Amino acid sequence: MRRRITAVLAVLCLLLTGCGQTQMVETGPKRYEATFLDLFDTVTTIKGYADSEEDFTAPAQEIHDLLEEYHQLYDIYNDYEGVVNLKTVNDSAGGDPVEVDRRIIDLLLLCRELYDSSGGMVNVAMGSVLSLWHDAREASIDDPENAYVPDEGAIETAMAHISFDTVVIDEAASTVCLTDPDQRLDVGAVAKGYAAGKAAEVMPEGMILSLGGNVCASGPKPDGSPWVVGVEDPDGGDYLKTLAITEGAVVTSGDYQRYYTVNGVTYHHIIDPTTGWPARHWRAVTVVCEDSGLADALSTAVFTMAKEEGTALLEQYGAQALWVADDGELTWTDGFAAYFRDGAKQ
């Protein structure tokens, strides 16, 4: 069923007090915002300026519908009538190749490139491991008194089935085949950013999209000013930094986004491909670069790396990053500082 978006109009008013009161409403394009909750298991927000609600809602609806297509294609948990998605591919592991939409092929080709360039630290073929942590996290959140971590033996067994070499992509036939019957794909480290980037390609100039914290801007506001994006404090409170963005993408990976606790120990959702356990290098990593899918993948990969290794990977793609250490210390690449806009309001 197609879901309609309702825009919320933000009209700025100025009340002047004195002998009388006069209400002045700004002229020109007005700011609108649409929020929806039905995509990628997260909150999606679109902001922009338009002369009327209708002028904003039409492109916002188009963006929503496009994101819904990507959501269904990249879903590994649910089936959809008439859609061959990544769940279909996973369900066919060890069997015949599955003919898929070209958008699945394109995503997996990017993932293969990143797998190679990152030395395996971007690995969407480790779904067998990630599913153990996903199931443990969901069950533990539902029943905290019986919270648990996956069995070490189960993790070790699953780690034997995470090689991207057994993901066979045939571009000409538009097919994907998992030759290892125990392998599963999980594109969670890339898919939201990739889909957000594709949506941003059709956004009118001067809009901003946040898909679960994957932020893309299609140009400055009508007055030429930038959008301001906050870098969250993992412990809550004020933003650590604010960034001035006119185009491109900002993505953060952090241990505070999806997590649960067992016997006083916190386990988050970003799993180190070399160990099968949550990475412990950083509290958060924020990446800024031109491509949203790339920013999403890089933020996850760099989160699992020491700073020197992460910096080297960022340099391959001309991306910039900010790291938040366990003690709260902030460090960043030289180019990241160009985006700082501390004190600005969104």
C-alpha cells in the first residue's frame, strides 16, 4: 500500500510588543518537514523549502516511494509479493543463481570493491555471524532478565562462512549465487547510506534527507546558507560538534545506536569481521564524503580499525572523519575541520 506523506509547515513568526502587537510572517519559500517510520527499521526525515505544501509533498512522496523500493530489495528478513530481494538470495544459498534487480547487483559490486580495498573490514557476506548477534540482541531486549551473548562455538562456526569469494555475481545475467550453503548476506553496513544517496540524486536542490542518521544534502538553503548537522555525544547531551553541509553525505557509526547489556557489559551491533565480536576501538566515527553509500560503509569499517589503518582507508576515497574515543577525546582528519560550524543552529 502506498503511504502518503504529510508535511509539517514551519513558519517563522515575529511578535513585536509595544503599544500594540503586530504579527509578521516571513515571505518567500517556507520550510517544511516530513517524517516517516516505515523504512529500513529507522526514522527518516526530509526537510526543505517550498512555496507551498503541495510543492514540498510531491518530491517528498517520490523520495519515500523510491526508498521503499530499496528497502524491499535489500531486506533480508521479509518477503514481498512480486519482489526478488536479498532474502530470496539468502534462502537460495548453496543452490542455483538467483536473477535479481540491477540495483542489487550494483550494491553488491560496490560491496565487493570495498571488501577488497578494506582488507575485508567491509564485509556484507558475514550475515551468518551478524544474525547470531541480531537474534541475541532482539531476544535480550525483549527479556532483559535472560539476556545472553551468542555461543562462542556458534560464532566460530559462522566465521567459517563469511568469505566474499563465495558470492558469485554475474553482471551479464544479473544473477547472484551464494555457493556456500551456510553463508548469508547482510548489507546493513551499506544499504541505508546507499539508498539515501540514490534518493538524494532525485531530490530537488536545497533539500536534506536523514535516513536513520545517514544524512544527504542536495544543495544549500534558498538563502545560500548551509544545513547544519550535529555530531551526537554517545553519552547524550549537547552535540559534540556541528557541521555546515551544503552537499554530500554525513554518516555516523556508534556503539550507542543499537546495543544491549548482559551482566553489566554492553554489546553493540558493529561486529569486527576479524573476531566475530563487537569492535572496541571507538565510541563513534563520523564520516563526510561525496557518496552516501561509501560514507556509510567507511564509517562502519573505520569504527573497527585502529586510527592509522582507518585513516589510510579514508584517504583511498578522499573521505574525512571524526573519531570519538572511549574517554571522550575527539580527533579528526585535517580535512574534516573545514566542516565545523560550532554554535550554529539547525
